Amino acid sequence: MRDLWDALPVLAQDILVTLGLLAPLALCALVLLRGFAPLPLVRAVLWRFRWANLIFVLLIAVSVGMGIGVIAQERGLRRGMASAADKFDLVISAPGSEMTMMLATVFLQPSDVPLLGGAAYDEIARNENVDIAAPLAFGDSYGTSPVIGTTADFVAHLGDGALEGRMWQSTSEAIAGAAAGLAIGDHFTPAHGTGAGADDHAHDGADYVVTGLLPRSGTPWDRALLIPVEAVWEVHGLANGHAPERAAQIGPPFDPDDFPGTPAVIVKSTALWANYALKSEFTRDAETMAFFPGTVLSELYRVMGDVRQAMSLMSVATQILVAASVLLGLFILTRLFQRQTAMLRALGAPARFVMAVIWSYGAGLLAAGTVLGLGAGYLASAVLSRIVTLRTDVLVEASIGWSEIHLAAAFLAATSLLSLLPALVVLRQPIADGLRA
């Protein structure tokens, strides 16, 4: 049986799980409604107490939507972070914290990290398996945009070869990310540092003109302003990475003796297997550190997974409290038409018919609230995704998936079964008491 289940497509498995979760609901409806037509009475009750019913449905929708929104948001954030690291196959830096370096290179978080020297960079760049060895230079900014020094090859790699305008041809030209807020032909002067502590006048003599725009990638690099790494070194009074006779050169190769240092080298190898060979070769405790950003992200995902489990437990606890509240609410709502059900019983209506009316009424409210909750969860996740994207510059696209549908189906089935309890309580009450209500 297990082999048969594993052989099914994932979509078929998800559909079958959903149907299995809803099976108790269908079985209950089949047993209670067989041979009866309680829907006209149910519609009358729904309309008679429409405002109370509406509030009840909205409360269910909010509770379901909150649980669904949190789960969808976590999954969207995970996908967005993974997408942001796609262009960073291997990072080589001076020994330190892989997490700090990953946040600095992939997510452009300001960090104080040691520099990798010219000899180490030259060894990396000359390796036969290396296709691109791009040094990075951080530390400056323009408004909310980090100014990053790098090479033209890495810029082309970031944009998959797509570039509006043209690549820089001198150290006074720049490429802007899609969300940097600058257009081709705009000029800017960088500040030294980032955020509130930036010195706006430290580089007053430097002026850069934007010659190209990168396509939107949904990563923090969309805000970046990219300039030749030589320009960053020169504006800080350092050697520009080239011997004096080649001082006007832009891009590699760099002279190890005139290489001021870089916090990280982004490496793209000629083949997938070569990444692992390079990682092994340049993982040296006292000299260099090589790591896959995806591996570091997986460690972060593990922590996020623990948080997700905690949030899931909180969601389950919340749903249990909501189910108890739903049960209490159904007891209160059935009191509203206690007299009508007593009249049905006095007229000789079968007990199963009375139960069918009360259960259909409760299940109808629960179904409406659950479906509305799916929509509320989608809207909540969309709003949260927008906020997270604006705050982190990581494109987060949360959507309702089968996990959320399974959660909603389980909630609907469980609470619908609980809605049998108010019907049983009504049947146990004396008819005379109900007529006097």
C-alpha cells in the first residue's frame, strides 16, 4: 500500500488527503440528511438570525485566516531567501562567521569582517576550475542604496546577461539595480558608511554616472549601485589592484602586490562538481574560508523550521480554543431558535430530522467561515509578504497551498462533528420547556 501511495503524483496525494479529511463530514451528512430535506428550514433560520450568523462566520474566518496566513508566510519567506542566494554558488573569504559573511554578501547587511589579501585572491582567480572570481568592496552608500565595488563579469552574472544601457567603461561609471531609484544618466556621490552614521561629505570629489540598469531580481541587490572595484579602492586612497604601468585597467587580472584586500570573493566555477573541489581546497583554518550560501541557509532554515514547529503548535492550540469557542457559539445560537425546534418535535418531526436541521445550520456556518477564512488567509499573507519585501528587499510571494487547504479541511471536519453536540442537547430538553422559551 505504501508503494502504491508513493507512486501517485503529488497532486493526487494532496487531493486524496483533503478528501480523507473531509470524509467524516460527508459521512455525517449522509447519515443525517438521508431521506430528509431540511434545507428550506435551515435557510429560514439563517435569514431570521442573519446578523448573529454573520458575526459568527466572520469570527471563524478570522481564526482560520490567521493560522493559514502564518504558515503561508513562512513558506514564502523561505522560498524568497533561497531565490536570493541563487547567484552565489561559492563564497571565499577570510576565516570568520559563515552566517555573518552570507548575510553580508547575499543580503548586503553591513558587517565588520576581515579582508582577504592579494595572494589569496590571485590563487583563487588562477585556479583552472574558476570561471568568475569577483572581489567585493563594501562600505559606501547613496541614500538607502549600498554602493558595491565588483567586476563587470559578476554584474553580467547577476543580470543573466540582460542589461539596459551599457556596461561601465571607466571608474566614474556605475550600474544601478532595478530598485535603486536612479535612471541611466543620473549622477550620484556616495557617502562613507551606511545608515545614520554615514558621512555624506567624505567622498565629495567622487562623481559617478549611471550607464546601465540591471533587471529586477527580487533580491537585496536590486537596491545596489555597482561600480568597478577599482573605484572603491581609489576613493578610499588605496591602490587600485593594478601595477602602476596598468593603473588605467578596469577588471581582472589584479596584481597581488597592489591588491588592497576584499571581504569576499564570489566564485562561479566551470562545473557543478568543481564547486565542491574548490570548497575543499580553499577551506583553510588560518587563511581562507569557503562555503556554500545555500548550505548556510539550510542551517537557518533548520532554525526557522523549529520556529515553524512552535508556530504550528501555537496554531493548533489556537484552533482548539477556536473549536471550543465555536461549540459554545453553536450552543448560544441554537438557543435563538429553541422554540422553533420544540414546535417541530411537538408536531411529530423525527429526532433525526431535528438533528439534521440543527447540524446543517451549524455546518453551513462553519463551511462559510472556513471558505472565507481561506480568502482572509490569502489576503493576510499577501499583505505580510508586501511588508516583508519592503523591509528586507527579499521578494516574498506567499500563496495558499495544499498545507493550508489541509489545515482548513481538518478544522471544518472537526468542528462539524462537534456541532452534533448542540443538536443532541436540544433533543434531550423537554418539549414543554422549549415551547415556553
